[in-house]
Amino acid sequence: MLRALPDESVQLVYLDPPFNTGRTQRRATTRSVRDPDGAHLGFSGESYSRTVEALTSYDDTFADYWAFLAPRLIEARRVLRDDGTLYLHLDWREAHYAKVALDALFGRDCFLNELIWAYDYGAKSRRRWPTKHDTILVYVKNPETYWFDSEAVDREPYMAPGLVTAEKAARGKLPTDVWWHTIVPTSGPEKTGYPTQKPLGVLRRIIQASSRPGDWVLDPFAGSGTTAAAARGLERRSISIDAHPDALRIASARLDLPVTPYAG
Ligand SMILES: C[S@@+](CC[C@H](N)C(=O)[O-])C[C@H]1O[C@@H](n2cnc3c(N)ncnc32)[C@H](O)[C@@H]1O
């Protein structure tokens, strides 16, 4: 479906792909070359530098997660307008591989931000620091012309309101690249029952900053339709794609749209 969309047709792409949560194995192929400034010392006392030549990752679910995701990222970049922005939502398992992949795809100068969405909910491991954040990587198509409107973003309360003037405290502050935001409350109007549903508040910020009213917003892994719901509330137009019938059913009900199967 992504391939069917025209070049440079959407302002914003938000991708929240299935996380690579299966048992994951990775293999890195390295090559050592003699280098007087290299960090590794060989048997002969010579210095070597080591470069990673190839990186493969695979798991139970996808024979190669990156073989699955990379073509979709390439298409997502293609359909972005010149002033458009891509947000890729992952967690700590894949975020660093994604940074390398997106640097290669967009160019490092197109990297805008690494957003951390921090929440505090659910069971906590006692064997390591409990993992309670997701990572959202942000890339722009063109670092000279990209659209970003910080003034349009919902402001948030100061952590120490006593340190600023009453007017400032009342206005709230601009969010930084670390977003404390609750997960979707287990009861409440936002909950759809879709297992990996993201909060509307997170999508609202993304859409407010990186698009204008009337712009097209694309979500190729739409799930329960959070992006489309946030886009509609902010008067943007949206395209949602998902492979799962439950997602189509739930998102359609949420958006009050009829379910029309895609005929290819
Ligand atoms: C993490 S969920 C997205 C959740 C969504 N952001 C929300 O707020 O509800 C990932 C989605 O990707 C969908 N998916 C998995 N493989 C897909 C594929 N090949 N093409 C399209 N969607 C796919 C799944 O059905 C799932 O709904």
C-alpha cells in the first residue's frame, strides 16, 4: 500500500511497527585492519582498528526484522514532502540499530531528535533497571526547509513552578526531548482494548509540531487508529494502514468509519 502512494505526498509519517520482542539474536561481522592509532592491540604489539562490516538481526517472529522494516522506511521517506518529518517509534531493543539505518537512509544531517517517552507503569524487574521508556527517532527530509512549530505544541507544567514567575507557571513550558506521559489509562474514554495502543497526547504533540491543519499524516502501522484520531482532532487529514483485521475493525469504529476491505 505504501508503494501505491505518490512521491512527496505527505507531511508527516509516524511509524510504530511491531517491536522485535521475540528472542533475538544478532550477528556482527567485524574486520580488523592495521592502524597505528587503532584501539585494539594485536599479539605482535601492532595496533588495529576494528570496523563492523555487516549486522544482521533476526528473531522468532521475523526472519530478519530489518529486512521487514527497511523497505517500509525507504517508502516512508519517498512519500514525505520536502518539508516533511518522519517519526519512528521503537523501544530499547531496536532503537540503536534504527538510528544507524536511518542515518544511512536520510543522511546524518537530517537527524532532528531522539525523543524519550518515559512512563511508569507495570511490573518492575529486580534484576536490572526496570525498562520504562520508548524511543522515538525523528528525521526530516530536508534539514533546510523542514516544518517545525514549537509554539503550536501543548505546553506542560513546570517541574518546579516556584522557580518561575506566576505568569510563566500558568502558561506552562515547552516540552523537551524527554516526554513524561502516562500510558493509555486502563479505564477511560481513550482505551480501545487494542494491546499496543499509544496515548493520544503523545501523537498530538508530534502532529502539532510537524504539520499544519489540512496536511496529510500517514501511519503505516496504525493499530487502533491513534494517529488518525489525533490528526482528526487537530484538523489534519490522515492515511492509516494495518495488516490485522482487528486493527481495521477497532480503528474504523474509533473513527466512526465503515470497514471497506482493500481489494489490492
Ligand atoms: C505497535 S502496533 C501499532 C499501535 C498503534 N500505534 C496504536 O496506537 O494503536 C503495530 C501494528 O503493526 C501492524 N502490523 C504488523 N505487521 C504489519 C505489516 N506488514 N503491515 C501493516 N501493519 C502491520 C500490527 O497489526 C499492529 O497493529
